[in-house]
Amino acid sequence: KKKKQQNKHTKDIKREGKRKEEDEREESSNFKKKDWKQHQEKKNEYDLVQHDKEKKDVEGNEYNQKKEKERTLEHNQIKQTKKEKEIKNSFEQKNEQKGN
């Protein structure tokens, strides 16, 4: 009779141990799922931020390129005007010399 009680007790202890292991495994699995979900959410948030930064960079680059073109055009117009004045002045000087 004692042997049967000891065997039953041992079986109960083993069952309890298995139950604990299963519970721990399930908890661990749930924790990993939560971790993964949080990781994905953070990654998605990071990706969105990166996308916004890249978009702003592209827009910034386009703006800078546009401004650079405007400056270049302005500079070229100034150069052209200067050349025209120089040509006009030299032409006038030649006419004055011919007149003298």
C-alpha cells in the first residue's frame, strides 16, 4: 500500500513538473511573440521615419539644385551684360579714335 502511495506521489510530482515546463514554454513563447511584435512595430516606425528623412533629403536636393541653376543663370546673365558693355565701350573708343 505504501509503495502504491509513493508511486502515485512520484507520478504527481512528475506531472506537476511537466505542467510547469509546459507553462514556462508557453510563457516563453508568448513573450517571444510580444517581443517580435514590439520589434516589428519599432522597425516599421523606424522605416517610416527613414522614408520621411529620405523624402525630405530628395526634396532638399531638388530645391538646392533649382537654386543652383537660378544662381548660375543669374551669374551668366551678369557675365553676358558685362561682355556687352565691354564690347560697346571698346566700339565707342574705336569710333572716338577715328574721329580724332
